[in-house]
Amino acid sequence: MSTADSFRTVGASSTLEPLREKSGWIVALGVVYVIAGLIALGSVVFATVVSVFVVGIMMLIAGIAEVINAFQIKTWGKFLLWLLLGALYIVAGFVTFENPLLAAAVLTLLLGFALVASGIMRIILGFSMKEGMPWVWVVLSGAITLLLGIVILVHWPVSGLYILGLFLGIDLVFAGVGWIGVGLGLRKVA
């Protein structure tokens, strides 16, 4: 080991020390995420509704901020534009509370189109990569994303009942496993 490597190890060790001391909390956070993810996967429709409510709350907050910002604008034309934008966000937020399943269906439709577009773009990008680059992985990733988008769209509007909750549950489980891995890894580094 060179002197530079030993300095890097000592520096990394000292910066990881505060995290290492809290590794139990990091593992606990991961366990909470995994449990929440499994609960979401156990009731994907409920998890979908909860995720739509979160989106609705974010829309309300954004709308209120837009309206407040509108009153900070000095010119009349921009004031009306900001006010209209804020009002639109507020109305959309209330619509998600009024009919969360409709909002879930709309969000799922948008997600399906976004995945199809993203998959196509990744496939094009992969095939345009230079020789020697790992283009196969990019094309494979694009194909999976495209296929996922198509499956969502083919099963729409029924997929609107479960897709958002399913994705939320899967994300929580993987995030939890990741945090558990980080916490346990910090213990091993000690």
C-alpha cells in the first residue's frame, strides 16, 4: 500500500466514523422501508391511493406557492399567468382528493407513455453507441423499459389501480435492502 493509499484510507475512515456509529439506525431505517414496501405490495390499490394523495398534497403546496409568488410579480400580465398557474395546481390537487382513482389512472397513463418514450430513446441511443462500448446493456435496458410501458398501456385503465402502488412497494423494498446493506457494510468496515 502506498502512502497516498494509506492517507485515503485514514481520511475515508474518519469521514465514515459518524456514519459507522449510527449503522444500527441505518439498518433500522432499511427494515422500516422493507416493511412499508411489503405492506404496499400486500395492498397495491391502497398504496396507489396513498401515492396519489401525496401527489395531490404536493400539487396543493405548489399551487399555493405559485399564488403567493403571483403577488410578488409587479407586471399585470405575469401576475395573471402566475395566478392562473397556481389556481390550476390547486384545482388539480383537489381533484386528486376528490377522485384518487381517476387521478391514478391519468398518472399511470402518463407513466406508460413516458416509459415507452424512454425505452425507444434508450434503444436508439444503444444502437448508436460506438464499437467497444457496452451498447447491449443500454439496448436491453431500453427494451425492458419499452416493454414495461407497453404492458402498462395495454392494461390501462385497469393498470391505474395497481401500477403506482406496485412501483412504490418495489421501490421501498429495494431502497430498504440498500439501506440495510449500507448499514451492515459500515459495520464490516470498522
